[in-house]
Amino acid sequence: MGTNRVKNINREILSDRWALLEKINYDYQLKSGEWVRQNRESYNRGDGATILLYNPEKGTVVLTEQFRMPTYLNDNTDGFLVEACAGMLDKDHPEDCIIKEVEEETGYRIKEVKKIMEAYSSPGAVTEKMHYFIGEYSEDMKVSEGGGLASELEDIEVMELPFSEVIEMIAQGQIQDAKTIILVQYAQIHKLL
């Protein structure tokens, strides 16, 4: 670790079922030079990758919709979120992961992606870093209906939408997923569509 303002790190595992939840106690040096004892909880579920699939000729993007229990517990009345395709790296290289996830979730077999950034999703409590990609798709790349893997109990709806409609969905609060909003704003700034 790259700082000399943290020492005496002690970890306590609170849960290691689906991911690792730890209580971390440590000494932290404030800007004033004073050392204070702090404790935080850190949730480590691994890193992920996400992509905005776009078709510049049609002016469309491919998004997914699926049930997300944590959002249901936090004021999302039906629990469904419209999102960009994404998945956990599971020790895969980010590019390999996202190409595989695109086919599983959307049914499109793409060969090329462009990495645009990496960002921490919720750095106050979650270790996850997302790898953000964009990629063009066309109808001839469609090889299945998508929908996710039955073995993972995925139940994903694939949505091809006009980009202008997606921008309006964000403005109206119909898209509330941060990674999707970031990718759409990237596409707007860089005039991909």
C-alpha cells in the first residue's frame, strides 16, 4: 500500500459467503499530524467490467433490465433497473470478461471493444473497481436471444433503444444506474451517436 499515513491495520472477517465483508481497524494520520484510530467496513466482491453497446448507423444502444434486490430495499418500488451490460471479472482479463458478458446477456457476439476508463464504484465501503468499455454492434452480430445464464439464475431483458430516448430516460429518473449514466454521458461528450 502506498501511504505512510496508515498503520496498525487489523482485519476482522464479518462475512465471507458471496463476497468478503471485513471490519478494518487502523491508525490514520490527519493532515494536522495527529494519529487517530478509525474503523470501517469494507465489502470486497471483486472488480467488474461494463460496456455501452452502440450502433451509430441506427442511433441506438443496447441496454438490459433486471431485478436488483439492493435497489428494491432502497426505494426502487419494483426492484428492476435499466443498465448497461456488465459482469464480474472472476479473474478474467477485463476485455475478455466484457466480450463474454455481452454475448451471455445480450446475445451479441462482438470482437472489438475500447476501454475508456476505470473507476471505483462506491469507494467509501466497496473495493470494486469497474472497467468501462464501449463497443459497436450490428444486427449481423446477433447470435442468440441473450438474457443471461440459467446456471446463474439470471433473468435479463435485452433492450435496443434510440439513444435520444435513453438520454430522456436518465433525465426522467427511469435510468438510475451510475455505470450506465457514466457510459451514456461519455457517448454524449464524444458524440458517438
